[in-house]
Amino acid sequence: MEGLVPKDTRDASDVSTDPAKAAIGKTAVLYRMALPDHLCPSGQKARWLLERQGYIVDDRLFRTRAEVDAFKAAHGVKTTPQAWIDGTRVGGYTDLRKKLTGWDPSRTTYTPVIFLFAVAALTAVALSIGFLGAITWQTLGWFISVSMILLGMQKLRDIEGFTTMFLNYDLLARRWVPYAYVYPFVETGAGILMTGMLLTWLSAPAALIVASIGAVSVFKAVYIDRRTLKCACVGGNSNVPLGFVSLTENLMMIGMAVVMLWNIF
């Protein structure tokens, strides 16, 4: 492995200087690994974050594992990078991000859903213009079907995490656990078939059934039982609240399925 990873070309500061005394004003002290076989990604991100926040970085690079081990023992830490600001050790990249940006990993957010639907919308527009030469009603259909694919893939990415969250509210899954594992495959598969406008007799009823169960389940959990839950719509361990987003997902699937069934009968 030696020599496969290039060394960081920036000069390392004197590592013997007390980091608490060196980290004053807009100067931050950062210890990170730049070994012959490992240039620490978190260390690079920590330096970039500090510089973006206007700090001059006193960059202290470890070139050997022995230096890393000695540093950990001397400062009583288990990991690197480690950063100091205003004479105080902040910690690693995650701690630094929390302090400098106010990032909170447990905070409720709709960001994943916004990005997902934006990608689906742009894909639908690209398909419409590329194949039809204009934005039509089919664009909406593609937006829904592509959204189904992307949402299904998010669930399949961590199916255990998804099923755990799904079992909190889905009425059928709570009676028959295997349904929680089947659901993302049905959603993804139906989305693929709907995008290609194939096997409508199969994809539309499948989407209609799972979406109807989902819509009733979400409505009951949120608007009748008044429960505060996290939504499994974008996969397990998300911080998207259960409610409007999941209900919209299911209603879109229902609408798409109904229209497609109407067109074939």
C-alpha cells in the first residue's frame, strides 16, 4: 500500500507546540493523518471547513502510525482528526461541524425528500423533452414513477432500518411482518414498469394496493391517533417526520395507478 496515497504537500507545523496556546483568534490547530497509505478524509474535510469559516489552519500532519498513537495517548483521545479553536479542543470533524455550522444530526429535516423529488422532476422533464419534444401530462406521470423508483431504492438501501420504522405505523405490516420487506420491492418494481409503460395490468394494481394501505396507515397514525413518528418513506433512520410527505407519496401512487388502469379499460 505504501506510496499509493500521495502525501499532503502542505507543510506540517511544529507538533511540539501546545495546541491550546497556538489556537488563538482566527488561528485553528488541526492534527490529522497524512500517512503514506492513508490521507484521512475527515481531516481534509475538517481543514476545508475551518478555512471556509475564515480560520487560518495550523495544520499538524502525522506521517507515521507511531505519531498517531503517541498523540492519542498524550491527549486521551481515540480518533483523529482533532481540532482546537480559541484555546479549547473541539474534537473531530463531526464535533467541528456542529460547533461551526450548528449542524444537528437529530434535527427534523425535509432535505432528503426535496433533493429526491427535485431529481425525479428533472428526470421527468428530460425524458419528456428528449422523447416527446415537449412537457406534457406524461411528464407528471414520469415524475411520479421516477419518484417511486428513487423512494424504493432509498428503502432497499437499508431494508432493516426501513422495516423497523415502517412497522411503527403501517397497518398491514404490523399484522404480517413480511409485508414490510415486500413493500419496497413492489414500489420500486411498479415504478420501473410504469416508467416504461409496461405490464400496466400488473404494475398499476400493485401500486394501488400498497399505496392505499399506506395512505390509510399514515392518515390514522398522524391525523387520528396524533402520533409523532419518523417517516420511513426515504428509508431507515431518516429524520423526515411522518405525515404530509408520506401521505403525498401514497396519494401520488394511487393517482398514477388509477389513471393507468382507466386508460387500459
